[in-house]
Amino acid sequence: MDLTDVTPSAEQQLALKRMRALDETALRSIFTEARTANGFLDAPVTREQLLCAVELAQLGPTSANTQPVRYVFVTSAEGKERLRPALSPGNLDKTMKAPATAIVAADLQFYENIPRLFPTRPEMANNFKGDDKAEFTRSFARDNALLEMGYFILALRAIGLDCGAMGGFDKPKVDAEFFADGRLRTLYLVNIGYADDSKTFPRLPRLAPDEIATFA
């Protein structure tokens, strides 16, 4: 008998799962000491780092594994100039100086990939086709892409980078400049690099767990 085919007992599975808990160092990197970056050190971020964060984030779950998020990494001076007109004054300087800025967008035609991403139910793509389903499809794409952006932020932190997500910009201008065909819709910008801690604001108060969580 091939022992690799033996399913672990419930007790063995539970023991293995409990061992997955992150240590204090990892928790500090991802949560307790991680901060929103408000300025960056003059240090590059590589294409490999950015793609590593994307790959990690893609392992997070989405509804029916649809994965509608799309990223454009703006790293060149020319790309930053294309982005400049859409930025609010408060976000302009830090965005222009950030080593990389991710345009996080939702693909409104994500359902074309369902036969590949959910091969046991390829017919699910039909749930999103047609003018009568356009609003549902946009909402579905946005909700799941925002969920994926959360995974992406944590992935960036997990590989040692800092980031700052921003909603203060002109989304239609970004769409017109980068997504003229209308297939993608901009959701957020995320500046990425190594934070200059001298520009980081003090952490603002958080609601206590018992203020936001109940049990039923």
C-alpha cells in the first residue's frame, strides 16, 4: 500500500492545521506593525516582487473562482505623467515619488474565463451575459476585485514591502487614459515601495472587537 494515499485522521489534520498559525514576527509584518505608507524611501521595487505579490494574492478565494481583479503597475516616468492629471493634490507628490503605483481595476468581462477557472461549471458564464445583467455583472466584478485587492495588500506586506491604498483620485480620468476600451473599471490606486517612516502618521484609533462583532 502506498502510504502517500492514506488520508490523515481528523486528529492528525487538526494538529497540522493548528501548526499553520503565524508566529509573532509574521503577524507584526502583516498586521500589528504594518502601516499605510505616506511616503517612500528612494529604493526600487522589482517586477519580480510585484508579480510575486500578485501570485500570492491570487490564491485567495473569490466567488466561483472568477478572479476579476486586474493590475496596471505604473513604474516609469512616462506612466506617472499619464497618471498625474487624475491625482488629487494631497496624493500627488507621494504618488509621483512612489517606486510603483498599482492601478487596481475590475474586468467587466471576467466571465469569459469561467470555463477555464471553474471547469466543472462552465455554464455559469451565462449568468453574466446580456444587457439585462450588466448592473449585476459590474457589482459582482467590483465586489470580488476589492476582495482581491485586500489579499494583494497583505501579500505586499508579507514579502516585505509597504503600500498605501488611495481612493482620492479621478477614476473616470484613469479609465479614459488607461482603459479606453471600457472593459476595465478603475477601483483604487496603491502606492508601493519601502515606506519612509518619518512620513508615516500615528496610527488612528480602531474600534474594539466587541464593538463590531456579535455572536448568534
